[in-house]
Amino acid sequence: MDILIRKENEKDYKGIEVVVEEAFRSALHSDNDEHNLVNRLRKSNEFVNELSLVATDNEKILGHILLTKIKIKNEHNESKSLALAPLSVSPHHQREGVGKKLMEEALKKSKELGYRSVIVLGHPEYYTKFGFEKASKFDIKAPFEVPDEVFMAIELEKDSLKNVNGVVEYSRAFFEQ
């Protein structure tokens, strides 16, 4: 398999929708709306075209990752960051390194674009492999109830979250149906 990671284009939308829907179909903590979330985020002001990436093999879409702009706010300050959601790999290609390649390229590209951190709500066993830590370590909180171990952050530059704390403000697209 020759996996290529590239920016999505309009021709990919249907294939991405299928992969995202299949990837989350049997997920424990899913509302099975992630494929619609991707479409809503694409239309939002928080969408970053360069951070919607696909993994392909001979133009067949195997996976997709999306990072969108968020803010971390407290009563005194507001800091820019990114939310990673969702990361999807076709069930037929999971455990083949597709997600890892998507993640590595997305984090690299995020740093190149000048972003300093990424927030994710996900499986700690998976995301800690890439350097994510509990967001609470940085005094960063979710805007909703969530177990501490699944709400995580990563610094894309050393100490980039040192003076950042507060509550994450997600795109409204995350809360629409």
C-alpha cells in the first residue's frame, strides 16, 4: 500500500463522508453524526482548508483528519488553538498506520501554519502516543462535562501553553444538528 497524505478537495467530499460514517458507526461514544459535523465545519469560519487532510491509496480515500480553529478563554485572555475532530480511518484500513500518518502530517502542517497547540477529545491510549497530555495539566477545560483523561492537549512548540488557561470555545458547528 502506498499511502499519500494530501489536502482534501471538493471531489473527495463524498468519499470522506463514507469513511467518516463507517469509522464511527460502531464507536462507543458517538452520536453517529461525525460525517455531518465535517460538512458543517467546512462551512464555518473556523475551517482551515490546509488542515482538512485525506489519506489515499491510488486515489481511494482511506482516512481523513480535520483540525479547526478554537479559542481558549478566561476572564482576562484569549488564546488561539486548534481542535482535532474528527480523525477517521476506514474500518478496512485501521491498524495499518493510516491514522498515524494523518496525525503526524496534520500536526506538522499545523505548526508550519503558526498554530501552537491542539486540543482533542478522544481515546487516551491512542492520542498519548503522539504527545497529547491531559488538558487539565495546563488548566484547560472543556465547555461541557467530560472525563479528565479523554480531554487532551499538545504543545506544538515547547511551553506554548505555559501561560494559557481557561475554557475551550469550539465552533458553533460542533453543537448544531
